[in-house]
Amino acid sequence: MASKSISVGVGIPMIVVGALMAWLLAPFQSEMQNTIEFVGSLIGILGVVFFISGLFYTKEPVMH
């Protein structure tokens, strides 16, 4: 049972915001371009981690 609120509510927006920062905002900032690319990439990677963790999250323990 996946948690849609974690995957869709947190993971996907973080991926989108990170990609927009790294690809669209960074080229316009000449002084801090490397820092903005790094922060955008970090946000995107954390969004992927949240998305995947939301797929495996269950409220009840799995009993085998």
C-alpha cells in the first residue's frame, strides 16, 4: 500500500522545483550559477528519494 500523499504531494513537486531551478533559473544568475545548480539538483534528488519512499510506506507492518 503506497502513500500517495508522500509521493504526489511531496516527491513530485520537489522534483519539478529542483529541475526548474537547475535548468531555468541558474543560467540567468551569472554570479551564483554553480550554487543554484547544486541546490536545484539536491532538491530534485531529495524529491526522488521522497517519491520512492512514498511508494514503500505502509501504516501497518507487513507480516509474512
